[in-house]
Amino acid sequence: MTKEKNKTRQIKWSEFRFAIIGPLLASPPKKGELKQALEILSKKLWNHPTTGEIVTFSFVTLQRWYYQAKKSNQPVNSLIYKKRSDADTFPAITKSLSEIIFDQYKAHPSWSYQLHHDNVQVVIKKDKIIDSMPSYNTIRRYMKFHGLTKQRNPKKYKTIAAELAAERFENREVRSYEVEYVNALWHLDFHHGSIKILDSAGEWRKPLLLCILDDHSRLVCHAQWYFDETAETLVHGVMQALQKRGLPRALMSDNGPAMISAEFTEGLSRLSIVHEPTLPYSPYQNGKQEVLWGQVEGRLLAMLEGESELTLKLLNDATIAWVEFEYQRKVHKEISCTPLERYLNSKNVTRDSLGTQELRECFCIQVKRKQRKSDGTISIEGKRFEIPSRYRHIENLSVRYPRWDLGFVFLVDENNNTLLERIYPQDKAQNANAQRRLKEPLKQAPKIDSPQQSGIAPLLKELMEEYAQTGFPPAYIPKGDK
């Protein structure tokens, strides 16, 4: 999974706000009850998303978040921490000071930020260009923003979790539940089939059925058989369910490797879907899926016992036909009607789905990579990717990609969590033709045509003058004439 350090401040805040408001969207309060629900939330204690301190939020703040999320088709993005209007400006850096910094950097690109700051301070003190000297952090941020970075000189065991789950099952009541609205909660799980299929490699393998079920109506949103239980397979099936039925408000799954993978969990967050994993070793929390598996084995697979040449395609064709024309249209004992009838006649809190390309962009892992200044590349999963030259001044880049498809990698603007453009792996054979593109200009950097600074640096010259004013001779014995 992606570590918390890879998430920006804006993303942490948007996910934190959605975690508070999300349950109200999944189960909207009845008319006249919203105020009471928000007042309850305003009295709760929360952990600050960046500092971890205990904080509370006022009724007005929570009300604003709620309506922001409700009006948007992408609630998480609507709750993003807004960037300050003066975030990319430097009021303390005047035009004359900017020229000094650029001139000094042009003359000494190998200096550290601290050395640049100290020498600029001496120049300002002598020439009295401005009243007060900006801090070191301001100078450093200004230089990094304009790409003035330092360059090289040219020269299955019994676990504690299992014991806790057993104790919880013994001491706590197990109650059935049901959400009030269609697409307020989906259940997701893989089922290992009891039959074997001959694959294209001539091997007998047991397939797995991925099924996504709506909690309120028991409607099967999508069902498909696979030969593996990977994150790529999970995303492949979930994307089909989303495009068939729309975006749900919440999704429950177990804690399998695919379900807790970064691509899947981050994709749900970007789609503003609350992920509710079950507790470890507690499959009864996803009991509606377990009931469905009994029908799959007892009816669907039982009717395929006589088929000697069963393939994965034939199994999927039979499953779709059985789901759509028997399971969805057969009266369910728990709800006293068919799943399809209840799905169509109940209140629905779904949202419109995105297109295939947009969904692919959502179900990706997002990480930070440091750009190598020598050739403008970053390393992803052991491969080098070229960065467009207009981004060469950015030291740390955010990228989004699925680990199973390194041909689908994007640069991300971490301020608003949007995709900038697609990047591609290095083509060393193409680079060997000796043709090189011109570097694209940096839009932020002002064009200053000033002569390079020569002679002794201002700081060192000041130190030599101070030493001369002491009146002491140089503390060394010269040798020879020079």
C-alpha cells in the first residue's frame, strides 16, 4: 500500500473531510433530521489529518462540507484543501533582489542554498537595495520554484488477530443489517469454485468468481470468473460493475491482498466511495455474499456437471445468463420480491459512472519520485521514464500508475490532484540517434541577460576586510616572492 508520506496535505484533508461527511451521503438523513445529525458530529472528537491532535469542528463547518459534497459528482475532490491564493508568489523578493539571485546563480550554480543566502545578504547590506533581508527559507523556496537547484561542478498460523476474532464472536451479538437505499453499500468478494476447468496451457485449474452485490436489493451488479485473485483482476471486474450500475456510496470487502492494494483503495477514494473492510477472521460481516455462494454452487454449477468441455468463456456465458434471467428475477426470501424489482423501485443514491479511460486513471497507485537532473528521468518499478523538459525544475514529482501496466503512467499536479500528462519509458535505442529536442522554457523564470559575476565573492571579501581592520598581519609566513 502507498505510505502516508506519499499523500499531499490537500489529499489528506479531502479524505479526512469525506470520512466525516461520507456516511451522511450513503444514508441521507430524513427531512428535518439533518441539523440533529450535524450537531452530533460537531460534538465528536477527531484526529487532525496532519498533526494527529484531537480536534472538533463546528456545526457551520460541517454543514458547509456536507453541501459541498452533496452538490458535487466527485465529493472527495470538492472537499479538497484549497490552495492559498498567494501560494506561488514571493512578496519579499523584489525585482532587484531577483536579479541579484539569478546573476549569482548564473555565476555559481554549484553553491548551496545557504551559501547563496549568505552572499546575497552581504550584497544587500552593502548596496542597501532593500530594507530587510528575506529569510533563508524564503530564498531557498524561491530558488527551487524557479529551478535554480544546486548543480555539480563541471570539473497460516495462529495469530493474535485470529484469537481476538474468536473472542469477539463468542462475546458479541451477531445481527443482520440492511442499508435503506439502493447503491448505498455494495458487497464484494471472490469465491473459489468447486469445479476444474482446462485452460489453454492444458492444465486443470479451479476458477474464482468475483461477485459484486448491492446490499439493499441483493442485485448482482457484476459477476465474472477468473483464474487469479490479483488487484488487476479486481479492478477489471469492479470497473464493469461501476459502468453497469453507477457509483455507489460505500463498498464492503474482506482484507485480501487485492482488496487492500493501493490501486484499489486509492481508486475508491478518488471516486468518493467509502471502503469498509470487514474485521479480520470475521466473514459473517459479509454474510449476504456467503448466501449467494450457496446458490452458485447448488444451482449454477450443478447444472454444468454434465458439460465435459467446460471453458472459462462458457462458464462466464452461463453465469451471466443465470444471473440475469434467474437470480435477478426470482423472489428473494429475505426481501419478499425479486432483486431487480427492489432495485428499480427503491430510493437510489447512486451517481453517474465515469468512462473507461477515467476509471483506469482512478485505479492507480500514486507515489512521489525524485527527478534525476542529469537526464531528466525518474525510476518506476526499476524502469526509467522520461520527464518533459518543461518540468525539469521540479525536484520531486508525483506520478500515478497501475503496477501491472507500466505503459499507463501519468504525471500528477499534487495541488489539485489532477493529471497533467502521460509519460513514457526511456527509448535508449531512439536516443542513440544523437538527435535532441530543444528544452522548453520555464514559464516561471524571468529572462535576465546580465553579465556573470566575477572576482571574489561578496561574503569572502567582507571577511577579508574585517580581518584587515584588526591591524594584525596575516597569520602565516609567506614563502618566496609571492
